[in-house]
Amino acid sequence: MPPCAYHITERADEAKLPFDPYLQPRPSAGLLDYFEFGLLLGIPGFYRAQDLRLTEIAPCPPHFDGVFLSHAHSDHSYNLRYLDPEIPLYLGSTTQEILQIWEDTGWVFKLGEHTRLEVFRTSQVIRIGPDSEVWPVHVDHSIPGAYGFVAVTGKGPVVYSGDLRFHGPASRLSQKFVRAAAMARPKALLLEGTRVNSERRDSEEDVFCRSVDLVKQNSGLVVVVQSPRDFDRIRTFWRVARETGRKLVVPLRTA
């Protein structure tokens, strides 16, 4: 998703965003356009000094204990390029690998520029300061290495779901997260959701079965449009190709 996924609005008439994939904030303006249009919050001590030069926020030493990245999708990771590199960035080992591959193939975020990477794995307890710890819990999502977090702080537990689903091939992971969240008895739950009110919820197996039927009905070329970062969907169409005697052809960067 483009960086406009970060847009925050409270009024319906403001829902039309000022940018689209073909009209983006000016790279030379740093964070100026992001703040002007509400795409990012103007938080002192959070961003790189060089990206604040045209804004009203004065650079200052960072005063955050860390930033936790739930998974590698761009609507969560795209704007890490503006994060002060002295703030610890916590991310899963699979997410680190995916971001490194995207960097090697020309993506904008340079993971190597961040000086304080803290890589974790499932079930690892991460201690933050004298009275806080964070438990990363694997969840099912359309990209590997997605996490929710259970944070135990001096003021009580807080749970963040990250992006998760219950209809994917690894739904058991999301169910495990629900159990871990319930056991923590959190004071607050931060929940991501894009289809909270959707009555229809197709599983990946449903997509596979319907796709097989459609491909078998057509003898010519079959073209599929999908995100190159939806690993499960790529795997599904690889299975479809095998089931129907086809060859799966993907772009080099996707491969």
C-alpha cells in the first residue's frame, strides 16, 4: 500500500486523500508534505534530523525506548526510512530477511542505515527498561513472520494485534495469539482490521478451488493480478498451476 495508508482523519469529507500512487509527497521536502497533509504525526524526537529541516519541528535527541515492527508489509514498514536511526528497531528475523531482500532489489528503505536493529524470534521475551517487557506472538497473515505483541508495563498489560486473520492456512497462530492476549488480561487492546463487518470470508483453500475450476474452463493464457508480497497467494497459484498442468510465470523481482 502507498504511504497514504497512514492518513488519519475523523471526518468523512476528508477521506479523499491528497496523494495516489502517481502523485506522491516530494522526496526533496523531507517530512514537510507528510505533516502538512496529516500522513504522519509530528512527534518530536522521533524522526531523522535531515528530514525535519523544512518543518516546524526542531531536531532533538530521541527519547523513545524502541519501535516494534509487526511485519514487512509496506503500510507498516514504508516510513521507517524517516525513523531516527538511534531509536532501537525491534523486528522478527523473517521480517529482517524480507526487508533485506527488498533492499537488495531496489526498495527505498535501507535497513543497513538503521544503527540499532534488535532482531527477535517467537517466544522471546524482550525487556524494555526496568519494568516493561514485550512478548512477540506469531499470527497468521499474508506475509511470513507477522507478529502481534503482548506488552507488560508498569501501568498494566497492553496488547497489539498487528495484522492478523483467521481464514488463512496458519490460522492456528492467530488463535494462539488470542489465547495469549486473553491470559494477559490487558488494560487496552489495539486491534488492526480491514474487514471487521464483512459477512463473506474466503479461505485460501477456497481461492485455490475456485481458481482451479476457472483455469480448467479456459485453454488459453490466464493472467492473475495480485500483490507480489502476498506469499500465500503466490503459493496458491503455484498449486493451481501444478493441478492444471500449467507453468507459473512470475516477474524476476517477485521470484
